[in-house]
Amino acid sequence: MDPIPSIQAMLAVFPSVTDASVREYLTVIESMLNMADLSCRPLVANMLRAAAGSAATGERRTILLGAAETIEAVVVNPVNPGVTWDDDPVPDRKPPTAGPPARRRPTVAADEFKRLNTRTASILNVGGFRPTLDPAASHFGLTPLGFPGEEWPTLESKPLLFVCQMNLAAAPAVPPLLDGIQLLTFFVNPDFGVLSQTNGSDWQLRTYSSLEGLVPLAVPCGAPKAKKGFECRWEVSDDHPNHDDPDIVVPDGMRRPRVTLENIARTKVGGYASTIQSEPWWDYASHPSNPKYCLQINSEAKAGMIWGDGGIIYLARGTAPGSHDDWFLDWQCL
């Protein structure tokens, strides 16, 4: 099988993903090349160098150039092209001699490890202040905005529960995945036990690129309601990954330090997912849209929004070309 088309598709998404995701893709590319004809390696190495030339950061450029050198470094045996080696192909038949013990990889400094694994998150504080009564304010369980004439989302003709509205135009920090969105609203089936992975049936995430022209939606008769509605305020904070987060960064050739980083398990946009059981499904199951986490909705007892036993809803956006309007969900509880 020719791996080149698949590798070209992976390289196309590099500008929109993190360095950690790029490293994961490079691992997949190396695996594909291990099963392909060796003549593919110089071509892929040149493709990586071209991607490095347009990289947005020096760190991304270094990653891609290093991968290109590694891929191209495999030497082909001119007698038997199926055999590869890095140095002398003749095995050393001399008995091994005792040598100095292998050196352990150095451990990255705790402060450097923390720096590499810090993202800014905007946390949503529910209530606790005099409300502004601004219809566009972020809130739980009040009245959501929408386009004039836009209908309330339903499932089998029954209205969904409105959960929250997030005014990203007012948020102090928004991840690049949410660029171009000024407001989003989230609805869910109040009787859920299992939720669909994709948007549009038993849950709906709606996004709006501008606040201009939005109006309060008409609440249909019999629509489920929050225990109590609360206006919310944003707060900015540094956030860090949980121990098993796939986006943890450890420099090549280094070991991670024995240090615990603080993850903020709150309703937030950006930062890292506050996993309870494992990473979300999109981090261990491939999907053509290549979903990436961008926000989470925590259980908010004040508003009566509880996901199982103190659970959290995680939301991701598609990053593959043509998938930026695709949204995905996972949720976990204790």
C-alpha cells in the first residue's frame, strides 16, 4: 500500500494542531514507513522539510527537521533492500565485554516541565454577584440567544434542556480552536444515560460568529428547566494536564519529573480536560474529523446541572480540513 497520500493528509492538518499532536502524527508516519518500500523515505523526508519551512514557530520547525533526518537516516542494503542498518551491517561476533553502565536519561527540571505544560483557561464562575441582566451574558439556565426565528432544539419532538450560554467575546482567553466564535449555547436531553458522540441529536451545541442580531429564543411549552438560572462571570487562570493526558509534553531524551501539576476541574474553555476515568474517546480512537478538546461543562449544583455522579461533559471540535463545523462529546463521572 502506498503511504504517501495518507501522509500528505496528515501533513495538511499540522498548522492547526498542537506540537504534541504533531509528535503523535510523526509516530504514525514512522510506523507506516516501516511497512512501506524504503524508496518512500527520501520523499517523506523532503515533505517534512517543506512543512518545516512554513512552520509558525521555531520549536515546530525543529520537530519537523529532526523527524526528516531520522526518517532519511535509514540505510538501504544494496544486496538485500529488505535489510536495513544504521552502521556496520556485519555483526560483531566477539564476546561482549563489560562496559560502563548505561546512562539514565536526565530528568527535565520541574519548572521547565510546568512551563511546557501550562495553558491559559477561562473559567466560568456561576452566580455569587449582582447580575447585569445582559441577555448576551454567559449564564446557566436562563434564556439563550439565537437567530430571529431559530427554533428551540428538540429530540423526538420533545424540547431539550438548555444548559448554558458562553459569551466568548467577553472571555479573557479563548483557545485557537474557538477563534471566530463569539457565543455558543448548549442543550442536552435531560434523561440521558448515554450521549451520542456527534452533535445534533440528544445534545446540541450551537455557535454564533457575531452577537449582532441575536435575540432571546422563545421557550416552548413544556421545555425542561434548570433548578435555578444564574448569570456567570469569567476568570482567567493557568491550567495543567492530568497525569495521563496525551498532550503532556516531555522533551525528547528526557524523563518527566515526579511533580504533580494542578488541573482546574471547573466549567471552562481552553486549558486541559479534567478527566475522571481516562482520556476522552477521541484521544484513543481515530476519527476522520480529528476532534480536539476545546471546552468542558462541569456539574454545577447551584443550577441543578449534575452529570451522573459529579461528572463533566467534554466538547471537542473537528480539526481536519472541512470538519471545523463538526462537534463531538464525551462525558465521565465518578
